[in-house]
Amino acid sequence: MTDEEFERHALAIRGRELGADGVARFLRIYRAGSGDYTRDRHLWLEKATIQDIMVEVEQCCWRELGR
């Protein structure tokens, strides 16, 4: 499957699962935007430690599980 075929297949699945409004929202949120993610990521994570990141991951997981 080529990348183009895969993208079409994935969009069809999203369309089936989310409907037209959901696909439009998904595309608006996840399509390529502007800016320099790599540069910005370094700024966001400049002083973060692995422990800081793990705390955030654990908090996110607990929220997802409703605990």
C-alpha cells in the first residue's frame, strides 16, 4: 500500500467512525501547520527532567482512567 493509498484508507475509516464533521475537525487540527516544532519543543522542554515528564504521563494516564 502506498502512502497515498494508506492516507485515503485512513480517511475513509475516520469518515465512517467520525462522520463528515468529525473528519473536518480532525483535518483542521492535525494537518501540517506553520512554525518550527523542533525549535519550539526544545524551548518547552529546556528545563524538563525525565522525572517531570514521567509525572505528567502518569497524571494523564490517571485522568484517562478516571481515577
